[in-house]
Amino acid sequence: MPVNAPWKAQIPEILNDLRASGKSVFLRRDIASRLNVRDRAAQLVMDAAGTVPVNGKTNGVKLDNLILFLESKFTPQAQREYARKQKLAAALQQTEQERAARRMIVLDEAAARKEAARPPRRLQDLPESVSLEPGRCVVECANLQDLFQSLLRLTWLGLYAPEEIEEKLSGKQMELEIRADLGRRPQ
């Protein structure tokens, strides 16, 4: 049996699986699937744990004998390796969750920038900070950057859909009102 068998680092999970199985005797194929080894390695484990005849033709290992054998292989070195792998798995999972959260934020920011850069083609595309009423246009902004973005979007709409603006503003005179709090910085 190899000294560095991969299943040795998974002994706690294997023991829980064996106890929860409800079986009293395990055949070679059962051991091979639970330890994730080939038949020859499973047979070596069976021989070391102590086999008993089953149905006269095949051999198996009693649950108690298999558990005692596996517990004896869970040495302090294997315990440290198991703890290290558990800690590593937890750190990788946490890192993946953080990366997924960052990725979503970046995608949301990119989508927002793309949407903000897209010229409006209808009145509904104007930001809420710009309102058009007959003879009056009101632009509300928190800072100079918001003011220029709102004016730029209004200009784009005038280029792409001038008839909608003329229809909405209808009148001989137009009043442009800018409500700005220029003391705040853009976010």
C-alpha cells in the first residue's frame, strides 16, 4: 500500500460516509469507490483490515474492522495534512466569493459607463435630472461633472431627435434653469 495514498488526507470524510452507509460489510468495489482507488489498492486495504467471507465466493471487510484500520492510518502527519487542506479549501472558497463580488461590481460599473456614454435617442433616455416642460428646461445637478453630462445628453437628444424636443418645449421662448450644488464632489 503506498505511503502517500491520496485517500489518507480524506479519512474523516470517508469514516463519516462509512458510518452513514448503514452497511455492516464492504466489498472490494465499495472500498474502491469510497477511497477512489483501483481494485488492487482496495484489495490491499481489505487484506490489511482483515477480510471475512461473504456469500461463500467473495470476501469483504466488516465495518468495525475497516473503521479501526482507517483510524490507525490517520496519523498526526495525516491529521496536519487534512487540517491544512481544509484551511486551504476555505481560503480558496472565500477568495472565489470575493472575486465573484468584485467581478459583479466591475461589470456593473462598466455597464453603467457604457449606458452613460450611449447617446439618448428618445425623451425617455434623458436622465431624471433633466426635465422638459413647455417653454422650460430644468437641469438639476450635484456638481460640474453632472451638469456637463446632463447638458451633453440633452445636446445629443437635440441632434438625434430634434422633433421630440421641439414638440415637448413648444413655444416661442424657452427658459433654461440650472439647479446646481457645486460644492459637492463627483462620486
